[in-house]
Amino acid sequence: MTAEFDFIIIGAGSAGCAMASRLSEDPNNRVLVLEFGGTDVGPFIQMPAALSYPMNMSHYDWGYESEAEPHLGGRKLATPRGKVIGGSSSINGMVYVRGHACDFDTWEELGASGWGYRHVLPYYQRLETSHGGQEGWRGTDGPLHVSRGTKRNPLYDAFQKAGAEAGYGLTLDYNGERQEGFADMEMTVHKGRRWSAANAYLKPALKRPNLTLITGALVHRILFEDKRSTGVSYEVGGAMKTVRASREIILAASSINSPKILLQSGIGDAAHLAEHGIDVIANRPGVGANLQDHLELYIQQACTQPITLYKHWNLFSKGLIGLQWLLQKKGLGASNHFESCAFIRSKAGEKYPDIQYHFLPFAVRYDGKVAAEGHGFQAHVGPMRSKSRGRVKLTSADPRSKPSILFNYMSHEDDWSDFRTAIRLTREIFGQKAFDAYRGKEIQPGDDVQTDEQLNAFIRDHAESAYHPSGTCRMGAATDPMAVVDPECRVIGVEGLRVADSSIFPQITNGNLNGPSIMVGEKASDHILGKEPLAPSNAEPWINPNWQTSQR
């Protein structure tokens, strides 16, 4: 093995896999990917319906959790991150959301010039093969296959009909011109298999002789000569190794591990580094700051007809579903079961959606551990743009130690009223005529939970992470003291080092983060290679014409 490469990518996750593929397209580029996790072979990852398993397996997950969250009654929340090729795209719920056009225009307003919607739309089109998306807005020959479910269960249609009855619009493609409304949800599933970034990008690219992947590699630190990054020190099987980069090192290790590795390498808040005896290479106080996430609740309703997935909640049914999937890659095993969704605005004056719904014809926890007492259905609901901000810090200079993660959830007063609104709007949707034939009692929160104080207590005890951490190496102008990377993803204050993953988001996007993370990998690749970015799009996204005066 060569001890020197042109490019070293740290992390084989959503963005890392995309960059590994794009940077190795030129046979003259020698590219190395370092990944601590191992293979993604096996039904728990590849079978879409098994999604609750890998994120709860220490084999595939880093096993992080938050500090005691002061505004959630001191609860510590699980913070799963993929420790496997494909990263979190191999253990996530496979939901595909680009984000709203206004999200990216906001990025640009926050200093990420060249990352407005007109700039990122062409990269979304480059990365996708859309099955059923809106013509002209979607990609048709990209590596990432995006599909829709069969919607065999009548409850999926009931949810969308209820949205229309409540006065919300329907949208044929929330990843196209119009996000706002009720819609079919899209998933990164192809021919019945999870279509992770590893399946889409990394595995095809590994056939090239100029791309090398090392698994089981725990990165200790990035090495510098003066202010220039020159290599990476990492550990494999207890042995320390060093590898050099002649051109650049790209950190794509997640919104938790990217800031952690920067801090271990001497890039971060000087006072924090001094606490751990780490020499300062660049004093960047924004490293680990600006941590954002989506919180959600499950609003659960009993179902009066025995049509929900609860009837398959037994070993015999699970065995049959698994067998059909293994033999045919079809049936209930081939879906993540999030097949209907909605994006709505919480109030008049909100320009674009700030509440997201995932609908599920089953009343069960995301981790698959607890099913409700019988047939039911649920909506996962939560506000998209919390004003709360958290942080990631080191607990020790030892690279093997877990970081300290504090999301500081619900620390802003507005978050409480936003969440109460989300619960009340959900109850109104479940109360529509479309659900009359199915609606039993409200399982959770329960009919007796009505006042602001009761709803606040329910939120405090039951809100869960949607597992969308982001923002900890924020992109911004090079003159911004809290920015970590500039708009070309270069770490400010050093040379030869970039960060490209969800940690660079200035503000969290609407919906799930796998799609935007892959887009970041695609766009960063062009910056790294010195290519002219793709020509901006002049497509005009739909904004509700009455947004200033109407909630729906």
C-alpha cells in the first residue's frame, strides 16, 4: 500500500461515499477513504423494513448519547451515528428529502455564498435517479435511486385525504417544485434494497484501481506542518499508522465526529483545547458549536379495523416477510413503511413549511422496541426550525473517548409553543372525515392531555430525536469568527483541509438530512477538484401565495 495519496477522505458516510466516487473518476487521482466501521453486508442493513435494528446494534452504531438534557427533565437521548460503510445512510430510515428551496437561500444569507437553491438544485439533479418525481425538477440518471412505496395500506391515502379535508393542499412531489402539502413519501430504496451511499457510490467506485478503502481505521488526528495539513494518524487493530496527502484531506465523519477530530487535531476553541493539553493549530471557536437537530413526537391513534402492521408484529409473520424479501426483494420487507408525509406551515406569516409529518400505519416506537397495545397508526411530528442550539466537546484528548454532546433541546421559549401547535394541528388532521372509518381512541398523548401545561409535560417526557444532528462546523464567510469552513468547504485558518458533511450546514434543513448530506459531497467534490460549479438553475419553487395571511 502506498503511504501517500492525493486525497484522503475521513469517513465513508453519505458525503464521503459521494466524494470518493467523484474524486476517483480521474484515474490520476489516488484516493484513500478511512472508515472506522466495517462491511454493510447482511439483511439487517439491506432489508428496508429492518431499519430499527442496525441503529440499535453496537456493531453498526457509534453508541453516542446526549448529556442530561436540562429542558427535557434530565433525559439522555440516544444519538445514533453510522459506524459502517455508508455511514448513517446505512442505518437511517431511508427517507429522502432535499430540503426546502428557502433553506438554501437562508444558507446564503448566513454567509454560505454559492449555496443558494439555484446553486444546489443542479447538484440534486446530478445525484438522483428519481422514480416517479416531477419532470424537469428531478434527476434521471444519478447514482442515488429514489423511489416511492406501493401504499397498499388504505391508511396512507386516508392521511392524505384528511390533509386535503383540513384545507391543506396536496403536492405530487415534495422534492420537486412544491414542498408544502400532503404527499407520497420518497425513500432511498432500489429494487427492494436499501440504497445507501455505499451501494450508490462507494461500491461501484471501488472497482477503480486508484480508490482504496481501509475499514476499522480509528482516526487519531490530522497532521500538520506549520498550518498545512499533510497527513492522518490512525489506528487499525491496535497498531498506529500514518498516511500522507499530497493534495488535500477531507473530513466527512459526521456532525459529531468531524468536530471531534478537528478538536483532537488542534483546531477549535483555544481555551477548550488547553483544558485537554492539545496544542492549538487554529483558534476556531465555532468548532462543535451551533449543534442543531429535529425533535419529534409520535401522535398515536387506535385503529378500529385490523389492517395495520400490528398484525405482523409476531415471529411467524416477521419470518415470512423476511423470507419473501430474501427470495424476491419484494413485499413488506422492501419498504421502510413511511409512505405518506406532509410539510405544513404552523401559522400565517411563516413563508415555508416548518412542521414535518412522517405517517406510519402502525403505533410503535422508532427503535422498534415497543408496540402499542393493538392496532393503531401514528404521525411523527415536529417543528423543523428550532431556535435551540447545542454543542459537541471533547471529554478527553484520547481519541477513543466519547465526546460530550449537549443538544440543549427546547431551551428557547418559542420551541414549546411551536410543539404544542404541532400536536394540536395533528389532532385536527386525525379528526377529519377520512379517518372516521378507522379512528379509535387517542393512545398518545391521550384525550386527557389538553392544556398548555399538560402538553408541555408530555413534550418534556416523550419528545425524541429524529436523528438529524448538524451544524457543528458551520460554513460561512472567511471573516466570520464563528464559521469553521468557507463556502468552498475549506477549514478557515489552515491549508489543505476541508470538511464536507452535515456538520457544515449553517442551519438545519427541512426534513431528513441524508439527501442534503449527499448533495454537499457532490458539490464539495467540484470545489476540491477546482471545477467550475454546475450552472445555476432558474427554476422558481412554489411558495404559498397567501403565506402572509393564511396558515394553509
